[in-house]
Amino acid sequence: MSAMPRAHELGLIGCHVCGLVCRDTQIPDAACPRCGSALHRRKPNSRMRTWALLIAAFILYIPANVMPIMRTASLGDADDNTILSGVIELWVKGSPGLAVIVFTASIVVPMMKFLVLSTLLLAVHCGTNWARIQRARLYRLVEFIGYWSMLDVFVVSLLTALVQFGFFSEVEPLPGVVYFGLTVVLTMLASMSFDPRLIWDCKEEDD
Amino acid sequence: MNPPTSHPGHVPSASSSALLICEHCDTVYRRRSLARGDVARCARCDAVLERHQRIGLNAMLALVATVMVVFVLANVWPIMTLGLNGEQIHTRLWGVILMMWRQHAQVVAVLAAGTLFFFPLCKMLVLGWLLVHAQQGRRAPGFKQLMIVLHYIHPWTMSEVFVLGVLVSIVKAQLYFDVSPDTGVFAYAALAGLITIFSGIDLRRLWDTIPAAENAS
């Protein structure tokens, strides 16, 4: 037995919902004796689900960036903003510090999620032992920062509610923000459905 | 810091809660008692296995009660105020949600209502319910289902992000208008702080700390 035994080597399963350590009975529809959730060694269909959600998120991410997310109308003069132009406006007129934060939340984080999750999936597919601990860390990072991408969605919502003076001045949301909100939700679902245990499932020569 | 790594276990002999499985790589450990400030990390993948929980059930209940008060204030008080021609326009969370609904961004309205209102509220009510019963040393009715609910809504509360969103909105709107933060935003900031304290609490331990009723298995 290896020095650091893994659950399946000892015939154990950790419940994914409540964490209880259960004996692996090999029965297909076993339920956790404590919380009643279905027991499985790995998240079911983890790779297919993650790919599907990730691709769906990427498709929605294109209109989210290309289409404007918000319209600022003032005295009949309309100005449409995309995510990127909003960042630039903040950089030029407001504060560069906040522009960096918004840029990180709206562009860097989603792009990083696409890159990291697809790298993780491809590496699992190849069954490589390459940089496992770094991959595990990247996964935890993506899980931790993922929901901060909602920032721009909340900003558009707040500005819409705040600036409502009819013809004189008005902010209204445009379809881009809906696509962006959905992208964030889908990437969150994608990172939740990826099973980090898969990173460690290939054969270990040393250890 | 000097993280004490738990020693890998050998064979499951004693009760199962003596064992601990790393959620990120499935390595099995024997559970060790942690001293104040200790964090047990997985020796294989470096994920956090367990933290010392210095907040007891009573303190948790107090924290939940505080969060509920702050949550009510954050929703009642206006978040931002816009002054125009002597007119003051206040914005509250529900104003934001309803405005997005009316402006044909129903998806966004639903997302905001869920992540900023219903999920946080639901989480606090459920926890409060569980903890009030735990004080009397028993499991609340519906304990099992509610613990599962807590597990699933946990990633979908986003009040912290909203605080940052308010900050960015104020800076953006200030380019054109006279906007100032209102009392509600301070309530939100307090809420974000309390949520950070909460994030260190492992709610799963309620399974262990609140004993099951004698008729339950």
C-alpha cells in the first residue's frame, strides 16, 4: 500500500455532500447513510459535463463582449458601452485602479477560467502526471475567484436603477449584460462539475 | 505558519469520523485534533483539509443573528443617493432588481434577486433554525434536507461582489452626476466582513456536533 492511501485503495468513498467517510459497497445506487445523497467515487460524467458547460459559456461569452452591455442616453444623445469600452472609460476618466479591478473581474477571470478548465480537462484526457500540484492549485484558484465576474452585471444594474430621468438622462441595460451574466453562471457550473480528483487518478510511478 | 499535516491512515477500523478524505484528491487521513489557528493541509495536493474551528455553536448563532440584522438594514436603507436639481434619488437593492426586470433584463433581475437576496436570506434562516435547535441539543426538524440545501446554495451568495459593484458604480456615475454612497452601503460593507468570517466556518461539522435523534439511524 502506498504511503498516502487514496479512498478507493481502502474501499472507501467520501460523500460529496456531507463529507462522511463511507465503505464502498460497490452497489450502483448506494446512498450516504448520513445525508441520503447518492454516493459516487467521482462526480458523475465530470469531463463531459464540464466540457459541455464550458463550450456553452464560451459561445455566450462572444456576444457578451461584442454586444454593448449598457446604453447611456443623455438629452437624446445615446452612447453604447461594451465591457471593454466601460473599462477604458473608467481608466481614462475615473480611476485607473478600479479600471484594473473591473478588467480583471470581467475579462481576465472569465478568460482564465476558459484556459484553466480546458487545460485541466485536456491534461486529464491525456492522463499525464505533469504539474499535478500546480494544476490542483489552479483549479482551487478558479473556484475561489469565479463568482467575482458578476461585478459588471451588478454595476450595470445599479447604474440602471440610479440614473432614470426619462429624456434628460437614462441608463438602460442592453442584451450583452444578459449574455455576460449567463456566461458567469455557466462557467461557475462548469468549474463545479469538474472533479479535481481526476487530476490524481493517473498511474503513479513514484510516490 | 506551521501546518500540521495529518498522518495518512492505514485501515479503517474505528468509527468513520476518525477518518477524513481530502475532497480534492481523495487521499485518506486520520483526523487529528487541531490547536487554535491550525490548518491541516493535504500532503498530496495541498488543499485545506480542516481548520481549527474556534467559533462554537453559540457564537455562530450570535453571528447569524448579527448578519440578519445587518441584512435587513442593508435592504431597507438606501445604498446610493443621486442628487439632481435639488431632487434626491435613492437606490435600494429591490429597486435595482425591479428596474432590471422592467428594462427587459429579466435574467439579470433573477440572478441579482437570487444571489443578493434569496440565497443569502435562505442561508441565514436555515442556519438560524438549525442552530436554535442545536442549542437545545437536538436536530431541527428537516435537519438532513436543510443541511443539503446549505451545501448547494453556498457558492451562490454574492453580497461581497455587490459591495465592490456599488463602489465601481459610484465612481462611474460621478463622472456625470452628484452621487454619494448612502447608509445602506455601510451595512453592505459590514455584511461583506461578516461573510468573510463565515467563510472560515466549516458548516459540515454540524453533522458531527449536533447528535442525531435516537430514533434516526
